[in-house]
Amino acid sequence: MPDPIDHLSEYERAADDFAAALGWIDPGAAVPACPGWTVADLALHLGAGQRWAASILLSGTSQKEPEVLRTTASWPDWYAGTTAALAAAIRAVDPDEKCWNFAPVEQRAGFWSRRRLHETVIHLVDLIQAGLAADEQVDDGLAVPLAAIAADGVDEVFEVFLPRMIARGFAPAVTRQVGVRATDTGDEWTLTPVPQGDRPRVERGKATGEAVLSGTAAELDLCVWKRLPAAALTVEGDAVVASDFLAGRATP
């Protein structure tokens, strides 16, 4: 069995990479995955989210997301400050302590280290893609999440965001049974729709269905977050079922 992921340590590593890349990339550069956003907007979104999560952890209750107007001299410094604030809040609260979150999962503080890790990983990909599009000198390896983290990211999408998108009024992404297989980590999932638009049933440990999607864990993670074209995955079975699932709103 693989070692459990240390979400806090991996979050800090991803956040350090994000802060470093902010020092290389023009804050006015466009972010291809977030139409209408610049790199500065992306940094502001991620940093404000870190402050929001820290306030939830320290209070244990739902909090209003802050309206942040960055006024400091350096984007990397400002962002690093928000990272330090969230890391300190995570360390200050036992992961089993009761704490609000927005998902239909156990309301415990440990939710937030995992959630902010994956938020940071996906937006680090966005940042690197922005740098590449602007012909900046960036490490494009940062746009490929580590396999174990990516597999956990896929699992989080299925556990947290599939039901969250339904709760927000979007049509269910899972309308036919779909299997998902990570070829490098061995993780597998079967997603089965349930009546009346409720959250799909997620069965771990096997990948069966009218269509089965396969790829590396990183390819799967980036595809469900729509940071990579669906063509990156291999499809067995009904291609239309696979296409409909990947076109659905599984994530914000």
C-alpha cells in the first residue's frame, strides 16, 4: 500500500513553486485556462483563497471570502505571506477537529490541507501554461503533477466536486456508468449515476462501465479539471459516453 500523502508538506512545496514562478512570469500575462484572467488575477484568487481557508480553520465555521486588493510591492512576497498564514492555521488545528467545509463529506479540519493542495497544484499548472504561452523561461515540468498527488486529486474531484457542482445547479456530469483508470498508480474508480440528480456513487478499486477512461494520474487529473484535452486519454467502450462525461461540469 502506498504511503499516505502529507497534504500540508505537499501544499507548501506546490505553493513555494507557485511563488517562485510568480517571480519569472509577467503578472500581466494571460492565463489560457482562465479566460479573461491575468497572472495577477490568478495570484490574487489563490492568495485570497488561502486567507479564506485559514479563517475557516481558525474559527471552525463558514466565513465570507475576503475581498482582497493587493497593495504590497511584490506578488511573490504577498502570495508567500498568504501561504505562510494558511500553513500556520493548518498546524494550529488538529485535522480531526470539527470544522466547516463546503462539501458533503465529514466536517473536519483535515479537509482543508487536501483541498488547498489540489487548488494550488491546478493553479500552478495554469501559471506555467501562462508562462509558456507568453514565451517566458519557465520550468514546464511544474505543469505535470506528481502521480500520487494527481491520483488523490482525481479522487477529490469524484468525492467533493461532482456533488458540489450538482448542488450548484449544474447538470450531473455522470449520466451513464463510467470507469476511470490511472495507468501509473493503479488507482481505479467506477462512477455510477443515481436517480433524481443526486451525487453519483463512487466505487474505488475497479474501473467498469459503458466507457472506461485510462491515462496517467496526471493526465486524468488535468483532464477532469479541463487543463488537458480529452484526447490525451484512452477510451474503451462507448466513446460518446466518455465524451459526454468529460464535457460535463465535474469541476468549477
